Amino acid sequence: MTVLRSTLDTGADAYGENRAAMLRALADLDAEHAKALAGGGEKSVARHRSRGKLLPRERIELLLDQDSPFLELSPLAAWGTDFAVGASVITGVGVIEDVECVLIASDPTVRGGTSNPWTLKKTLRAMQIARENRLPLINLVESGGADLPTQKDIFIPGGQIFRDLTRLSADGIPTLALVFGNSTAGGAYLPGMSDHVVMVEGGAKVFLGGPPLVRMATGEIADEEELGGAAMHGRVSGLADHVAVDEPDALRIGRRIVARLNWRKRGPAPGPSLAPRYAEDELLGIVGSDLTRPFDPREVLARIVDDSDIDEVKPRYGPSLVTAWARIHGHPVGVLANAQGVLFSQEAQKAAQFIALANQTDTPLVFLHNTTGYMVGKEYEQAGIIKHGAMMINAVANSRVPHLSVLLGASYGAGHYGMCGRAYDPRFLFAWPSAKSAVMGPAQLAGVLSIVSRAAAEARGTPFDEEADAAMRAAVEAQIEAESLPAFLSGRVYDDGVIDPRDTRTVLGLCLSAVANREIEGVGAGRGAPGFGVFRM
């Protein structure tokens, strides 16, 4: 039998402390999510409703199959900035007529749905997910266009939205625009470049220039309906493929379009799924707020993989990294999970071999992060930690099977890269509230700066100011600690969301189902690809 045998003591003081800390972190997280759910606030919401309009989340709910899940992406975008949490747009993966789709819905209750730099970053990330996983893309449009005070950060990179819409269509990935309100100026190209366009009569306004601009530019006097109303686009310009009588009708039409796509998944179908043998609620007490205290990732696996069953590879070699085969909701996966934080040469070589094996069998990889990085020191440098770490990073960078990453604890330094951090394009990346990520830990980074300052003072022959050094270290530690927190990183769209540990199995299952819309093929499979780069031995 390969079923994991849990040794987690749920009655231990350490478990209770970890659980209490995680619940506090989740309460804080819920408060931040509530800000995104509130949109532009009570007054803005009331004004929107008074116009007979649905809220963006209500539109999403009516569009999705009844009682189906919605995997929201980047809900904390813009956290810690001058803009509203959520960045005035809602993105996620949902099921429509049994087809998994990426949804992007402007929130007109937040500054008229205008796009700021974080709106753009969040939108482009959602479009990347649609492209990489071959998911139809649906835009629910009602936006005032660019947030003009930040146009310098939006105008030039914002063109990627229209570029990517055309590339999705060229790749055979359908794009839909359901237009409920304004979609003007450059925003008019959003429906203009979509495969299917639905406009709400009396609500949708799609034009390059509104009445004031047209009058200034040409002297012509025209109203909004003449320039860009749904009735005009349905009868005259031909931009609208369908004109809906109201918002629910537009959503009904959108569902019918998806139903007629003749969509099919190209990846493998999942096998039978068995629930884990241990309660998901117990995940709350495994990882504490003190990430210097190690934990066994097998305890996490026992609560997220099917039947708590894994086949571990090289369990005695490179024990600081667990590599194992498992299933999640019937989907086969290979798992790489950090055990004791530090990655040594053995762990790096073990990971490279395991990644190659997963590519040979077209098996998606799940990375569970808790690493302080690759080991440093004379002994390890001389033993080749650089070339072995490079071997692992090479394998991750050139692997072709889908990668899913979850940051459980620490994810520092090059270890973040080797475990498939954001720069290495995992299909999805989520974090637990306990996660932290930076170039190194706060104390280590402050200590390095202190050592460098002390050496510089000695080289100059000047006295070293111990008091100033202590103040500098405290300030740097506080800064790095704040910038390592998951809310900060999620606010900058460096992950796809901070999740409740108890939802990990569900989230990974939804992601694995989404990635199966595209063929799952490893390095060189069926494409004559060159495979991995040169491994330094």
C-alpha cells in the first residue's frame, strides 16, 4: 500500500498555535476580499441599480451554469495602492454550457469601470490563462475606458489587449463580448476585435468618439444612439451580431453562443476520484507563522491527493524535496514539495530527473513551495550547487507539461525560480496566507546590508555607527517583511490569488480540469522540439 500514514498530532500545542494563526490570517484576508466584493461602495452600487442594471457579479452568476464553481483570479489586485482592491475588474474561470471559459467583467461601480495599471495587469493575466489553456474568453463590458491620470502607464501596454484578442481568435480560441454599457474610444475595439458580439439595446454605447469629440473634430452634431447605440450597430454598422432586449437576455444569448461552439477538450479525461483519507480542515494547523519551523509536506499531500495515496520517487535521496506521483480529482500529477526548506545539490538533481520523467509521460506537475533557496557555503559551492541548481531551473524552464504552483510557506531566492515561480509561467499560481516570498528572508537581507556597510567603513578607516546600523536593520527588516506578505504580492498580480488552505484540493482540481482543454504533451512530444537545454554535469 502507498497510502500516506499521517502522524499529525492535532492535539499538540504547536498545531493549535498554527491553526489559530492561520484563522487570524484568513479573517484578515476575508476583510480584504470584502472590499473587492463591495465594488465602489453603497452609493455607487445604488446608483448603478437605479439605472436598471445588474451588478457585475450578478451578470457572472446568471451567465454561469447553475451551482457551478467560479474560480476567481487576482481578487486582491491593486491591494496596497491608491486604487480600489480588485482593480475595478473581476476575472476568473467558470463553466458555461459545460464549457470552461475565462470571464473578464468590468465593474462600473468603481470609478465608472475605468482601467488603471492594475486593471490592465489583471486583465492581461486572465487573457494569458485563456491562451495557454485554450479556454474561450468572454468579456462583460461596461467601462469608462482608461483612468486618464494614469494614461501614461496604460496607453502603450494596453494595446496588448487588442493584440491578444486577435491572437486568441487566430489560435481557434473563441472570444465573446457582451456589451452592457459604455465601450468607447480605444475600448470600442474590444467588441470590434471579438468573434461574437452581443449588445444590450438602450444600454450599450460603442463608438470611437462620443458626441462632444465628434462635434469638436468635425462640427457634426449627433447623439450617442446615432453614434454607437446597439440598435444602430445591429441594423446599420453590423458590429452587433445580436441585439438583446435587456441584460438577462444578453446573458441568455451569450450562453447560447457558447453552447453552439462545438467545444471539446483536447486533454485526457480524469479517472475516478477518491476523497483524501484525512480531513481538509486539518490543513489549517500544519504551517505556522514562524517559517523557520519545518513541516512535513506529506501531511499536506495526505489531505489534498486522491485517497491520500502517493508513490514517492527517491525518498532517501535529497530528502529535503519530496517527489511523488499522485492523483487530484482523478487527474494524474507529479508533485515536487519542499520538506526542510533548503535545496542541496541532491535535491536539485532529483528534481531535474523527476521533471524529465513527468515530461516523458505527459504528466502535469504540482509545485508546493517552502524553500529558503539553494544552499550556500564553501563546501556546497565546491560541490557544484550552482550547476546543480541551474540544472533544476533548466528543467523547470524547458518543461512542456502544465505546471501548477502553490506557495505554502517560504519561497525565497533562486529556490522560488527552481520551484516554478511566476517568472517561469506556471499555468496557475496560488498562495496560502502563511506564504512569504522575496530575494531572501528579512533578517538575512538586513544582515547582508549591515555586513557590507561595516566592511565599507573599515575600508575607509572610519568608525562604524552601531546605532545607525541597528536602525537601518530594523527598517529594512520591516520593509522586506511587508513586501514578502501574500497580500502585497497578490496585489501586484504576482499570484492568481491567496486561498484558504482547506480549498487547495478544490482549486487544484479546477485548475487541472482547465488545463485539460489543451493537449498535455511533454518536451519533444509530437512536435520535434529540441527538448531540454544543455545540463551542466
